[in-house]
Amino acid sequence: MNSSENFAPRLQSRRISGIVFGAACFLATLTGVFFLLILLGSVIVAATSRYTADGSPKPSISISQLPGEVSRLTTKFSSSQAPRAGFKAGIVGSLWLLVLVLLLAIPVGVGAAVYLEEFASPGRIRDLIQLNISNLAGVPSIVYGLLGLSLFVRAFGFKSIGLGETLWAGGLTLSLLVLPVVVIATREALRSVPPSLRQAALALGATKWQVVRDHVLPSAVPGVLTGTILAVSRAIGETAPLLMVGAAGAIFRLPKGPSSLYTALPVEIYNYAKLPNQSFRSIAAGGILILLAMLLTMNSVAIVIRNRYRVPSR
Amino acid sequence: MTTSPQDLETSAKLWAGPSRFRYLQEVSVHAFLLACALVTVLTTLGIVLVLGVETIRFFSITGISPWAFLSGTELDPDNSPPEFGILPLIWGTVVIAAGSSVIALPIGLLSAIYLSEYAPQRVRAFLKPALELLAGVPTIVYGYLALMLITPVLQAVLEPTFKVQSYNILSACIVVGIMIIPMVSSLSEDVLSAVPRSLREAAYGLGATKFEVSTRIVLPAGLSGVMAAFILAVSRAVGETMAVVLAAGTSRKLTFNPLESLQTMTAYIVGVTSGEASAGSPESLSLFAVGTTLFLITLVLNILSNFILKRFRESYQ
């Protein structure tokens, strides 16, 4: 029996199934982009629509009204009357949280990453810490909220040392939340520093810390900054843990310091969005645009840093 | 350049020798960095301790057995005596995780195959950042989208044949599905791109088409990584909170109807927090018991994902 008799190339049907599959893959990839556009479009439409008091639609706002609307949303406190509601307290609260997370999470996260990459000798302890970090990265954010509630806000019921529902409690909770991501991003950046750099410095008699401080960290800075800024920008969009640790809805004063009560932009968005009134939903959409603008700014900063300091590959 | 013995002598004098200060500096820096790394371990210990202690307090105060807690079908903290059976919440979580996976896993896998096998360099350079942007959108925005866009569209399409509640499971599945697509696609794409070129070239050399290479060579070679990505995505869907709170509402029942409202474990936690439960009350302690259940489910999924990745990894030289 000749094996070539059994050979049926079926070129036509194979070609067609290939084309169909390729098209399916392409379309699947486009769904993501498609939804990104839908998401932006519908939020913009919702933010610019206006409703009368009884909920029927009015003509949406015109271009000339836009600056006024933006300044209202950014300079007014929250209100039970839609035309006067804004996000001033939330924006300021979120910026406070941002600063706290930057100050708390970045030093500790970078320190932990430097330890794991440069100092720790391979072995049990390093493996344990690594496993632990990868598991922490998968813990749902609301569980961090529970941790923050019990540990930072209430201090297990010891009222005198509990932080209460203050910016400190929110900032600490969010810092723990982003810590694993900061560590993972920093380790990536440290790994891209060529070993020859370390070897050269060590050969000249530098100590481990001198090698890290004077050579490894400076050349890893762009990568570290990019990764950590992206990680921290995650924290700004988090809502659930902040609801748990008491970012209250209606606050009509700006926080004076980290031990003040506060609210955050995503929390205010949530409070408006769950109201049944259409007017408030359009306010929430305005808040979402402000939040997205903040995130986009942080992402752009990260990209600029990456491009500006990109070391030509050797 | 020549070096005279004198030069050597002066330079030897310039070197102060191993200094005590530098040694101290080295040791203290090492200790500080180790402390930073230990913060992550302490975080885990903190989570386990907080959840454990409060969960034990919950069970001892209410006198409910863990089994009755997990399998009870009545959840009504305001009743007297309060009832805490979280099966409806577990059901809600499972339904929404399964529904969103049905949407996200095929789409995510197909886009991973497109990005790794089909996409020309320039298309890829545009699509990958777009997917990353999608992953960076805060979850509250997805919840808003479900409430404002997807539910009204569903109502317009399905009503009056079916009754679509303003909070419903289907819209939650759709938004959570969209939300985890970037995770599935980027993790899977990393694995598929790592399959060595030589495998593909060998298949092409035998006359395989691109479709056959993608589905019969590359995908099986990267299967363990793809499975690991799937499980991580499911774990993410289980822990998802704000999108589900805004999309799926607060009903607690064992329903099969995707157009009805259903509460998940995460949504229950948020619901109780926004309520008036005082610290130490059974209702407020039930948060931690539900949180423990949630934590254990995601932990098992994450460990399983890690295990699959390690155990079934194909290694190529």
C-alpha cells in the first residue's frame, strides 16, 4: 500500500479555516479596544447630559459651558443638589492618599526588592518571601480593607492607639495593597541592570551597599520609577478598601493633615453613582473623567520618565 | 606611564583599610532592607491574624458552626436571632466568576494568540498598550458602565419578553468579563511568545498552516501557562468588588435567572460596611468570616495557578 494514497492535502478547507481563525483572533483582540472606546464615549456623554429636576433630559451642555462645569466639579464640595455638587474634598483626599502611598510604599517596596535581588542569598528565606509576595499580589483588595479596618482603624479594639477613620489609616491600607506590586516592578528593573556593572564595582573593592547605592540603583531608577508610579496609580482608583477603612461620603472640609477625616474621589463617585437620580449619575460621570485624567497624568509621567532615561542597550 | 615605587607607597597610604564605619553602615543597611522585605511577611501574618481572630470571635459569639455558616441558605443579620448562612453569597460569587470567565477566557485566549502569532509589529505596538489601558481603568468605572450602559441596553433588547431588573447578574458578568480580558491575554501572550521559534519553524517545514501551528504546536506547548492565567483571572473575578456592587445589587437567593439581582461575598462586605453595624456586633464580625472564606478561595486558586505553572512547565533549551 502506498502512503501517498492516504495523503489528502485538503488545502482549500485548511486555508479557509485558517482565515476564519485569524479573523476570530483579530476580532477578539479588538473587543478590548472597542470597549475602551465605548467606555470613554458613554462616560463623556453621561457627563455632559443634563436633566431637569423630575429626571427628564435637557439639552446637554455646550462647549462654551465646559470650563465652567469643570471648575464647578473641581472646586465644589459634595451636595444633595446636583447643580451644586462637586468633588473638591475627594480630589484633595485622593491627592493626600497619593502622597502618603508614595512616601510609605515606595521606600519599603524598593528596599524589599533590593534585599531580594542584591542581598539575600538564595535559600529558604528568600523563597519564602518570594512566594509570600506573589500570593499577596493575588489577595483581593477588599481583604486589605478588612485588615486596615481591624488593624489601623480599630487597633483590635484598643481605641487609644487606633488611628480612626483618618488619612493615615487609608494611606497605610493602600500602601500595603500596592506593596507587592511595587516590589515586583522594582525587581524587574533591578534585574535589567547588567551584572557586569556590579562585578566591575565589586572588583574595585566596593562593598555591596556601595555597589547598590552608587551603581545599581542609579541605572535602575527609570525602571523603578515607571513601575512604582504605575503601581501607585492603581491605589488611586481603589474604592473598596477605602470604603472599609472609613473614607466617608459627605465631608465639607479639606483635610488639615494626615490625621484628619477624609474622603476620596472614587468613594464620592460611588456615592453619586448609586443614587437613583439621573442628575447625580451625570455628576458621577464627571468625577470618573477627573479620576481618569489623574490616572492618565500619572501614566504619562511614567512613560516620559521611561523614554527620557532609557539607557541605550549595550 | 610608569609607576615608581614611591607612587605606590603614597597610594597605599591613601587607602585607609577596612573601616569600622563602613562595616557598621553595611550591617545596618542590610538589616534595614531585610526589615523592608519582612514587612511583606508581616502583612500576610496580619491578614491571617485579623481574619482568624475575628472569625473565631464571630463563631463563638453567634454559636453558629462553620458548616452551618457555609451551607445555610438564610442570611438575615437583622432578624432575631440573626441568621448567617452564606450559601447565597457563595452562589453569587460562583455564578459571576463563572459567567465572566465564559466571556473573558475565550476572548482573552484568542487575543493572546493574535498578539503572539498573527499581529504585525505595528498593530501589536498599538494594541498592547490599549489592552494595558483597559487593565488600568478603576473597577468603579466598570461598575458605573454596567449600571448606566449595559443594563439599559439589555433592557432595550430583552424586554418585554424577559424582565430585566435594574441590578442583574448578566451585566455584572459582562463587565467583570471585560475587566479580566487584559489579564488573560497579557499573561497568556507572555507564555505563547516564550514558545521557541524552532518549534514553529519545524511545523511550517512539515507544511502546516499558521492556524495549525497556532492551535496544535504553540498552544499545547504553552498550555500550562495559559491554564495558570485562566485560574488567576478567575481568582480576580472572585475578588472583584466595586463592579459587582454596582452591577449585581443585593438580593440573596439561589437563583438561576441571569436577569435577576444577586449579591456576592464582596458585595455583602461592602453592604455591611456602608450600613450601621457597630464594631463587635455579630453583623460586623460576619464581615470577617465572609472575608476569610473569600481569602481562602482566592488563596487556593492562586496556589493552584502557581503549582500548575511550576509542575507542568515545558522547558526548552
